Amino acid sequence: MAVERTLSIIKPDATKRNLTGKINAKFEDAGLRIVAQKRIQLTPAQAGVFYEVHKERPFYGELCDFMASGPVVVQVLEGEGAIAKNREVMGATNPADAAPGTVRADFAESVGENSVHGSDAADTAAQEIAYFFSGLELVG
Ligand code: ADP
């Protein structure tokens, strides 16, 4: 399987509860390497650009406000099949449906405040990584 990179975000519900280290341990235990990472504060407009694909969904405004409600940790994870592997480690969008031991089963508070984001395909991963990081910030 090919080595891939994927964009991960530890969302404000998780940074507020000091869960960055516990979530990173799950990524690293699964064989994902954190090759870039920074803690930033988004504005609702910046979150809106990131989540533009959802702009027609009823929860879009709520999602943008939530993503700007506190710091996020944006990171690039690298590994074999990293995009799918990260989605596995994250668990289902709704924590009620997430498999035991996944980030969302263990930490998410609701379907909206669900602790992590992860890219869902190679093209979106490339686009999302470029939104937050320059090439010089990626240290494999
Ligand atoms: P995922 O993050 O698992 O890829 P989606 O792309 O479907 O899920 O949704 C993006 C984000 O929008 C979710 O992670 C969650 O924060 C939020 N979201 C999704 N569905 C809902 C909903 N029904 N109500 C509120 N927020 C939602």
C-alpha cells in the first residue's frame, strides 16, 4: 500500500478538554506519523472556507461557529494508507455509531462536537493540507 499524507484537525471540544496528547497517542499507536502540527485559532470565515463543501447543509453555520469557538490543532499524518487508517482511528461521525476504542467513541461529545476531522480522499487531503501548511512545514 502507498505511503499517503492526510490532514487531521483536533477540534475545539477536544483541545478545551486537554485531549491532544491522548488523541495523538491513538494516531501514533496506529502507525501514523505526525509530520506537521500547529495549534491555531480559526475565524468563522476561515472555518467556512475549509468546510465549503457543506455550505448547503443545515448545520453549516453551527459547524463554522464551533470550529472557531476555541483553538484547533491542525496536523499532517503520514503512513501507509494514511487516509483510510486515520478515518478508522477516528470512528464514525456520530459517536453513538463509532466503534469502541476509536477517538470519537472515547472522546466525542455529539455528532457536531466530535473531536476530530480527517480528510476523506487523496484529492481532498492534498487540498486541505495546502490550506494550512506550506511545503517547508512538512517534515517527514
Ligand atoms: P466527517 O467529519 O466524519 O467526515 P462529515 O463530512 O459528514 O463527517 O461532516 C463534517 C462535520 O460536520 C462533522 O465532523 C461534524 O462536526 C459536522 N456534522 C456532521 N453532521 C452533523 C449534524 N447532523 N449536526 C451537526 N453537525 C454535523
